[in-house]
Amino acid sequence: MKSPLLIATATALLNLPVQADIIFTNGFETPSVTGRTCKADGGDITKTDPAKPGGLEAWSRFEDQPNIGEGGSVVAGLTKEVAHTGTQSLFIEAAKLSAPYIGALFATRPIPVESGKSYRATLWGRNDPKKPLISGAAQLFLKVQVDFFTDEGKTDIGESQYLLQPLPGGRGHVPVFRSDAWNCVGMRFTAPPEAKYVTISFRCDSSAERGAISGTIYFDDFTLETAMAVPPPPDSQPEQIEKEIEALNIPDTEEPAAPAPKP
């Protein structure tokens, strides 16, 4: 069952204290490339070498659209130009992209989880300083989708959960992904009853608005970990935290709590 619910966490961005055990992590270190290498030329993250460190299969899908014709192109692959950690990162480059809902996709293999447990998925990103993506009438959006299964990716269960993040950020907001530093976007979810596996997909698609999109963005260090937020101290200021979350343009669709009845 699919749900339009948007769930996001600003834990990584706000540096709130969290207890966590890493379940899965991948830094796009395989296959090894030289310079910038697109998927078609050997930068395919689904083609790994199990004999090399980090070479176990991590990604089940990797797609780009280099030949759209007059609608532009979206090319994805691996690069050694910049990395958050290690020596490589994943790049997505749009060139005069004007066709709507066109982009690139990368998705994990089924990852074992425990029903009822809470998890946090995080991904680091950075805008290119020379050819940056720009927030405008037409821009790319990063859609994170979480799907649950009772087996290894065959029988789905529960509701899909989503996060939608404009790239590099929402219009009128401070960009989440900057060109001078790496920043992290995160999503928190709880595995439903009977769920034994989860897949997490990242889709970078163009918006429906007219306009040509050009620029490059990098992603690195995807991590899935168990998460249990530590309650804030009594003297914390939740109003200030909410303002920081809003300024970072993290979607939040939870309904505000009803005011307490007056005595």
C-alpha cells in the first residue's frame, strides 16, 4: 500500500543526541574509477567486485537518462573529484534538462530489519562549486522512498514512506546541499509488523515547471542505522528547533498537537 506521507528527520543536521547501531553503510567506493566515470563507461554502482573492500552488493538498481533528445540529459556515475569520506562519490549531472519528471535513480538491495524497530536512513550530499544546481522555477527534486517486505524484495507489506527534498534546496530557503561543504539529509521510519526487509531508493527527478536545468550534485556515505532519540532536557527550546527545521526546508507533515483544555 502506497502512502503520500512525508516523514523527515533533522537529527543529523541539528546534531541531536541519538543512540544508534549501524545496520548498513556504503560509500560508493566500488567499482573503482579514474576521475569522473558515467554509468555506461564503468561507473555502475551495481557492478561491484566482491573481492575488494566494500565490494559486496549494495545497490540493486542504478539508472540515468543520457539520451532524451531535445529534452536534455541526466548522466550519473562515480567520480574521484570529491568525496565525503574515502576517495569516491556518486555524481548526478543534468544538462539543459527541460523534460519533466526525468532523472536518475539508485536503490539499495533488500536490507534485513526487525518489525517494530525504528531506523534512520541518511545520505550526504554536496553541490558542485563550478557547475552547481540552482533553485529556480524548474529544478531537481530528491525523492527518498522506503518500501517494506516480508521476504527479500518479493512481497511488500505496510505503507511506503517518502521524503521529498528540493535540490539543492527549496526556493527562498538556505540550500541543504551547498557547494562549500557536505551536508546530510535524513529520514526516520519504523518497520511495520511482519516486515523483515527494507529497500531504500533515491530518485532525482526534474520538476513539472518549464525551464532548463543544468548542474551537478554529489552524494556519498549512505547509512541505515537503528535510532532512538534521546528525550530533550527540560530546559530545551522546541520552538527554536522547529524554526531551524523549517529553515532547512525539511518536510514535516505531522499534525500539531491540540492545545490543552483551559482549567
